[in-house]
Amino acid sequence: MSTTAEQLHDHHHEHPKGVLAWITRWLTTTNHKDIGTLYLWFSFLMFFIGGFMAMIIRAELFQPGLQVVDPMFFNSMTTMHALMMIFGAVMPAFVGLANWMLPMMIGAPDMALPRLNNWSFWILPFAFAMLLSTLFMEGGGPAAGWTMYAPLVLQTGDAFPFLIFSVHLMGISSVMGAINIIATVLNMRAPGMTLLRMPLFVWTWLITAYLLIAVMPVLAGAVTMLLTDKFFGTSFFNPAGGGDPVMYQHIFWFFGHPEVYILILPAFGIVSQIIPTFARKRLFGYASMVYATASIAFLSFIVWAHHMFTVGMPLAGELFFMFATMLIAVPTGVKIFNWVATMWKGAMTFETPMLFALSFVVLFSIGGFSGLMLAITPADFQYHDTYFVVAHFHYVLVPGAIFAITAAVYYWLPKWTGHMYNEFLGKVHFWASMIFMNLTFFPMHFVGLAGMPRRIPDYAVQFADFNWVSSIGAFGFGISQLLFLFIVIKTVRGGKKATSQVWEGAHGLEWTVPSPAPHHTFSTPPDVNLMHKEAHS
Amino acid sequence: MAQAHNDYYVPHDTHWWPIVGSVGLTSLVVGFAMALNGATGIGRFVMIAGVAVTLLMMFGWFGMVIKESSRGLYNKQVDRSFRWSMSWFIFSEVMFFAAFFGALFYARVYSLPWLGGAGSGALTNELLWPTFEFAWPSAGPDQLGGEFQAMPAWGIPAINTAILLTSGVTVTWAHHALRANHRGQLILGLFLTVALGLLFVGLQAFEYYEAYHHLNLKLSSGIYGSTFFMLTGFHGFHVTMGAIMLIVILLRSIKGHFDPDNHFAFEAVAWYWHFVDVVWLGLFIFVYWL
Amino acid sequence: MRHARAGLTVLFSGILLFLATPALAEWAVNMPVGVTPISREVYGLHMLIFWVCVAIGAGVFGVMLWSIFHHRKSRGVKAASFHEHHMVEVIWTVIPFLILVSMAVPAAKTLIRMEDTRDADLTLKVTGYQWMWQYEYLEDGVSFYSKLDSESNKARQLNSGIDPESVPHYLLNVDNPVVLPVNKKIRILTTANDVIHAWWVPALGVKKDAIPGFINEMWTLIEEPGIYRGQCAELCGKDHAFMPIVVKAVTEEEYRQWVAEQTGKSEAETASL
Ligand code: HEA
Ligand code: HEA
Ligand code: CUA
Ligand SMILES: [Cu+2]
């Protein structure tokens, strides 16, 4: 981290040296690039902590019988793993990328509200410190799954109120971050940067920010009801008082389903930046990409109950949510087809970001296909709460969200640090990740279909072989990520100097500024109209 | 500095308030959590310290913004950033209330009728709650919290509706006055708005007193009590916050802040006030009346 | 070139693994077909949508791979400049939509049949507890609890030293199985006493949450006598993994006999009290 600071120091006006000054600087910075860096390192750390928890899960599931942890601790690992990954790793990584790139992509001097931006970030370390501390509390960490279903979650020990409040803090952080992003995109574009000229990463983030503002408060409401049910005698989720445990699920998933698109739309944006660059060809169907993203966001609000097909909804509800869910395949398909059409008749090269982006397209689609299978209600009665679901969402989250973030890091790292990463190591990282990831998660389809429930620390012996494979894959995948850390640190410290454009096929404002990007960019807005004319003549 | 070329205000100095705010918020919730877990004494202490630090942060931060604004650092574009942000913030608040309205609708339209045997709940009623009949208001099959009376709509709530609607008018009047540079009317309008807001809060408090002492209507009175108090309670909290913000605006107006073209803080608070107004209409209709 | 080939290998070995189902009989890789009309329908739907996805995947990934092979810079190609085509875009919006409609229709039909619990011959009420099941036969007056058998229970303790492989039906065995007659429409009511559980037996093609305070309904019609095993399918706390379900499907006579024994037993129990 200190080197990153050093890097940026070069371009900043006289920063005093010394530990205290260093701390002060990062605590109080209002610069979008600094804050982006903070978000990204924070997210990396959370990814490692969440991943470490996954390693504990996989170690316990390595073979049947209980060898490593007791069931309660296992459950809290599952719960915390998901919370760390979703709220700690993926969301902050996207916000970090947005911080770094959005102002540069639209030609703005900074985010719209730089100080609020600092606060959005600096809430997170507190929220996660609080959440992690629950593992050491009386009664153990939260162990009711990341979905925190009532009434089970009400049995949590001392961790309970800390869990609820850390979710509140994360919500405040996300909403403020999202507000900042919307204000930036709507208000800070350089002259000539019309909405339909914005890079897709900007578009997908704009829509994601809207989703965040719409649903994070709903999650806050849901967990507030949990809190009052436990401590203040309300009966939202208690049938004896006229409530219903299923009501919690409706409110949670009204948040939860849009949330999963929050975890993927920025990834779509990233891939839509990378593929055209390395195919040396304009993105196919730009406008339809924008409309598809908007349709996905719209549909995401009316499909939530596909997570609850087995709760005993009335038939009409089950039918409606099945049909609505299936519809999402259409706009998502449009995106996939557009990416393939962008590659078609391009002149492709396969640098590490492109490799991650290409495997994103294939592996995310596989995850999407299993999602579509889950949407078929009668079949979901069989799939629900099995490892088939676990396989589905890891396919959309790991080679989906995580690969896209990784691709973005390789893609923009030269712009951030001024150095090229080591291409050979990058490729090793890619192949190791890709192979181990499939080894980990593909067999989960099989055990799931064969009947292995999720959220169990121990299983019947017929599931042993595939679980063994999964665990091996998981350890391999975990170790591969150490290589990623190494590559990033190495690139931050030095390496071949990067040019401004970095990639031969790269287009967009961020590639017009030097690498590393100076501390302040576009203090004078660029004239995009002019650039557009040049590009088309 | 960078604004030499572009006049969008980008702060460059070190900025401590956010981290102070984080410390404040964290102590607030940590203290609250400790108190809930039984460590009441120390928990309360930590919590109050957290509230104090958070308030300090708000004073400091807003104070700084006000100063910068009066020094003319904010151009039209900065003003637009504030406007977008405030609008989206209000939208997020709307969604927060939506969760609780959702709970109310779900309980009334689904869970209670099912418990009473309607639709797919026939067996639920027959096997688990055979004596329960659907009605609204209800504290559920077990009458949690005991017999209670619902809060009638046409007493205090109706008066409160009138009060809030009037305060919406007075704040708009104040806004027109500000734009026309009639300082006297501005201050009077704001003063009336604040007074009406506080009157509303007072009446609401009285209503709660009535509920607890004469109607046996409590937060623990089943789903009716839960939705009634959580919805009106969060709303009342928002009115209180709005009233405090109005007081700040009033004081600033008295000190001569704002001019006819430049008064975003005033407008933000006015928007917020209209928002609590609209939420109240929803409450009046769905919580009290129907 | 080398990379693309490796990518190909990985991709297709995944698909091949699926296709090689029979060869991997030991390593169960697919959903059981089950022993009820509904479970068979569900299996059919599952395979239908699976093959549809495989076909679409093969098409999309095929085109992509072709492009990766042929449209690479190292082959000296120059990038084309087209970037939209309305007709194509309409086509690839409409065709997936039609495919989806054609899948939604049979799915909806099956779903409607699954939710029709009328005219059942027998009603079984299942109540979930942390961590066991209670079964009540509403017409026949039989009622008992069912929990993990003691052998599995011993073996599943942390570092028990007992090899799970040595325990018959490790984690899938109970002390008192549910006995049900074959060829009868059985209505199953689920509810719970503490937190949410879910009653699931894959071979019967049914899963429903057991929710405290509410009753859910589902039905099944078992066509072959046999023993069918399942597990709780909703996280319900510490021992969620350890509350299995065992259904013993028997002929009608055997069922009657069993009921008689049970009621006799419970009468004897009450008498001795
Ligand atoms: C990034 C996150 C992400 C994404 C993008 C998705 C995408 C989708 N998900 Fe997934 N999902 C999760 C994350 C995600 N999901 C998580 C975390 C859970 C579990 C939560 C928990 O319980 O803990 C879950 C669970 C989940 C369930 C509940 C399962 C259960 O618990 O029983 C369902 C059911 O319908 C579902 C469906 C879908 C569908 C239909 C899509 C669609 O968006 C997919 C669309 C994409 C494609 C279909 C592929 C590409 C399309 C084409 C090539 C076009 C042509 C294709 C056809 C016509 C078939 N998901
Ligand atoms: C973005 C989200 C995300 C990501 C990235 C991951 C990543 C991983 N997940 Fe996770 N997972 C979820 C979201 C995610 N998961 C969710 C939502 C659930 C559901 C929770 C619930 O049921 O409530 C879940 C549940 C879940 C389960 C099911 C648990 C259960 O049902 O009981 C499993 C089991 O294998 C699993 C495994 C993994 C693995 C092996 C990885 C790997 O990709 C992780 C790899 C990363 C590292 C390993 C870190 C880096 C390396 C080190 C720290 C060095 C040390 C390394 C070694 C010692 C080898 N996850
Ligand atoms: Cu009972 Cu899980
Ligand atoms: Cu979903």
C-alpha cells in the first residue's frame, strides 16, 4: 500500500512525509483516485478474508464426517463468507473501480461530492470490523445464512445486534456511494459527453447506482424489523401476533434479487469495455446494450420470489414469478450475443484482461443457464437449497463478478500505476484460476442434483468423491489468488513503463491522460464533441 | 489550484469530518448493541458519546459547507450536484418507508387472512389457529399484548393531517417570500412551519401516551401495534429531524443567510418537509383510516 | 492457438462429463427420476431445459470459438467496422423469447398439477422441530417422532473416529421411518414448531418449507414400494444437516397392518400409563 501512496505522491503537491502524515493523508483524502485505491485494497482484503472462510468450509467438506469445525461454527463460516464476499469484496471493488474510472471516463475533475465520497468509504472498515468481531462473541458469529431468515436468526447470541447494525452501516455507505455516482454521471460529464456517448461501464454503473438506492433501504428496513422483533416485542415475523416468517423473505428478496444484479451489472460494463479494445472493433449494438441493462434492472424488481418457490405461495404467484424470471434471459442474451458479435470479424489479441473477459462470457452464461433451470418452478422444487443452487450462484459470482473485477484490474492497472504487469504471470494466473474455478464449482452441479443440501457441514457418503474434487479445486483457486496479489504488488512497485493509451485498441477519455494518471485529471473538461468528430473522420 | 481552469469546486485540503462521523456512528451503534445485549450502563454511555460525536460532525461539516457556500465557492454545477443528491437521498428514504408499508400490506392482505382461514390458509386456520377469525386491527391469533383499541383516524390524526398540510403551505409561502426577497415574510413563514412541526410532534407524543395508557395499544400489540408504532414512529422521527433542520434554516434566515437566487439549503429542507408530509398522507390513509 | 485449444478442452470436458452419465453411475451426477408421476414429469422438464441450454450454449460458444480461432490479429486479419444490425438484433431477441415460451408452457402445466392437492386418500402432517420430525396420520390416528439413527449420530460427532463409510446410510437413516402406502394420493401437510425447516424426499419429487404458524400442502403418489431417503432442506440451526427423512413405501395391506400395530402400540402405551 505504501508504494501506491508513493506512486501517487509523485503527482500531488507537496505531501509531508512520515507515518502520521501518511495516515492522515489516507484518512482525510477527498481525491477520487485515492478513494478508489482505498476501496480496491479494502475489497482485496475482504476477498481474502471471505476466501479464507471458504477454505474452512471446503476443508470441512473435504471428506464426510466432522473433522475440522463444529456445526455451529461451520454455519457461521457460511454466513460470514457470503457477507464478506458480497458486501465486503464485490460491491466495494465495483465502487472502487467507479471511483477511479468514472470521472476519467466522462471527463470530470472528480466525483460530484468528494467529501461524502470519503465518508462512504470510511464507514466500511468500521462496519466490517464490527461484523468480524461478532465471531468472538458469546454465542458465536451469525450463523443463519447471509439471508438471515427469521425466526432462525433470532436465535443468534450477542452477535445479533452487531450483525444488524453492521448491515445498516454498509447500507448507509452504499447509498451514499450510489448517490455520489448518480450525481457524478448526471451532472459532471464533459461538454459533448451525451448520455448515449458514455462508455458502457458508466451506463451500467448509473443503473446499478439506481438499484442500490432503491433496495439498500429496503434491506435496512427488513433487518430493523428483525431487531425490533427480537428486542422490542414487535411481531412482524411471528404468526402468533399476526405476522409471518415468510414476510421477512419477501422483504429480504425484494432487496436480494436486485442485489445480485448489483453484483453483475458493473461486470457487464467492464466486459463491454474490454472486449472491443482487444477485438479492435467497436462494441456491437451499443444502444441495445443500454436498453438491455435497463430492462434487466426493471425486471429485477419483479422476480424476487423465485428464491422462495418452496414457501407455499399461491399458484398464481408461483406462475407469475416463474414467467417473469425466465424473461430476464432475453435481455441478458442480448448482451451475450452483442459481445460475441463484437468479437466477430475483429482482430483479436489475448492479453490477460481479454482472457478473463472471454472466460467471463462463457462461464457467466453457464451460470445463467443454471439460473434459468432454477427459474422453472417445478424443477426448482428439486433444486432448491441444494448445491445446484450453490453451483449456479458461484458461476455467476466467481467467473462472473470476480473474473470481471480481475479483468478490470489488469486492464486499468497500467493506467493506475504507470507500469505494465507481467503478462506471463498474468496468463498463469488466468489459466490457474480458470481451471481450478471449474474444478471447484462444476462438481457442485452434480452433488446438488444428486441431492446434497446446502449449508451442511457433513454429508452422506455418496457425495464424497465430488466434494473431494471441489475442495482440491478450491484450495488451488485460493492459492492462485496469492499469485494475483503478488502480480499487483509487483506492478505497483515497478515494471515496464506504460504509454498513455496502454492498449493498441483502447478508446475513451481515460486513455488520453498519461499513465500513471496524474492526481488531478480533467480539471479543464475535454471537448468530447471535437474528439468525436475526429474519431469519425 | 485546479479550479483555476474549471470552477467546479473540488476540495483539496485534508478533511476530517467523515472519519469523525464514522467513529461517531460506530460508537452509537456499538453502544446501542451493547445495551441491547444487557450491558446497559456502559452501552448507554458509549451510545451517548456516539450521538455527541455524530452531532459534532454534523455541526462541523455543515458549518464548513455553509461557510464555503457564502464565500461563493459553489457554482451552478455544484448546486446541481447537491440537488441530484438530495433528490436521490429522499428517494432512498421513500424506499425505507416502503419496506414498512410493504409489511403492513402483506399482513393485512395475506398473513392475517391466511391465519383466519382465507384462501390457501384453510388448513392453517383449522389445524393451528381454530378460534382465530380475520379482522383488522388485529394482534394476531394469540392476541399478543392483550386486548387493545385501535387508534381512531378522526381525532388527533386528522388534526395532525391538517397541521402538516398547513405547514406545507407555510413553507412554500416562505420560499416565495425568499425568492421575492421579503425577509420578514420568510422568517414568519419559517417560524410558522417550525411551530406547526413541533405542534405535530407534541400531538403525536400525546397520542402515544393515550395509546399506552388508555387504549392498551403498545409496540408489542401484535402486528397492528408493530406496524402502527414502527410506521408512525419512524415518521415522527423524520418530522423531528425535519423540524430541527427547519430551525437551523430559520436561524440562518434570521442571521441574514440566503439570497433570492441562492438558497439550496432552504430548498433541500423544504423538499424534505414535503416528503415527510407525503409519507404522512400515506400513513393517515393506510394506518389510521382504512 | 495453444491457449484456445486448452480452453476448448476444458469447456468440452465439462460437457462430456455430463454426457458420460452412465459411466459415472457411482458418482451420481443427475437428478433421480423418482417414483411418482410428478417426479418423472419434473425429471423430464429438467432434462428438457438442460438440453435446450446445452444447445444454446453450443451455438453461442461455438460461434465465439470460431471467431477466436479465425479473427485473431496474429493471423493478420484486419478488424471489420460494423457495429450494429437491426435485423439480427431483433432476431436474437425474439428467438430466445419463443424458446422460453415453449418451455414455460409444459412447466406451467406440471406446476398446476403439483399444486392440486384435492381428493387425497390419506393425509400426513409433518412438523419440523430442532432437530427432528413429527409425523401425524390425520385419518389413522398414528403419531410419532423421527430422528437421526443413533449409529450415524455417534459417527457424526466432531472427530468421532468412526469412519462414515462404515455406517450404513450414514446421515440418511432414522429411528422411526414414515410408512406410506403405494398408489394412493397422499397429501402432506408441513409446519414447524420453532424455526423454518423443509421436508424433502427427492425420489418423491416434493419439497415444501415447514413454517411455524402456517400449514403448507403438497401431495405425492408413490408407485413403487421401497425406501426413499431425504433431508431437511432449509437451514434450521446447528443440526440442520442431521435431521433426515426416511419414507418406507409399502403395499396397502402392509400399511394397514402397520397402522394397526401402531395404534395397538399407542393404545398399550396409554393403558400402561
Ligand atoms: C451475480 C449474481 C447472479 C446473477 C447474474 C443471477 C442470474 C440469474 N439467476 Fe440467480 N442467484 C444468485 C446470483 C445471481 N443469479 C444467488 C447469489 C442466488 C442464491 C441466493 C441464496 O439463496 O443464497 C441465486 C439463486 C437463484 C434462484 C433461486 C434458487 C433457489 O434457491 O431455489 C433462481 C431461481 O429462479 C435464480 C435464477 C436466476 C436467473 C434466471 C438468472 C438470469 O439473470 C440469468 C440469465 C442469463 C442467461 C440465461 C445466460 C445467457 C443467455 C443467453 C445465451 C440467451 C439465450 C438463453 C436462453 C433462451 C435459455 N437464481
Ligand atoms: C461474490 C460472492 C462469492 C464469492 C467470490 C465466493 C467464493 C467462494 N465460495 Fe462462496 N458463497 C457465496 C458467495 C461467494 N462465494 C454465497 C452468497 C454463499 C451462500 C451463503 C449462504 O448459504 O448463506 C456462498 C456459499 C459457499 C459454499 C456453500 C456453503 C454451505 O452451503 O454451507 C461454498 C462451499 O464450497 C463456497 C465456496 C466458495 C469458494 C471455494 C470460493 C472461492 O472462490 C474463494 C477463493 C478465494 C480465496 C481462497 C482467498 C484468497 C487466498 C487466500 C486467503 C490464501 C489462503 C489460501 C489457501 C489456504 C488455499 N461458498
Ligand atoms: Cu431442519 Cu434444516
Ligand atoms: Cu434472484
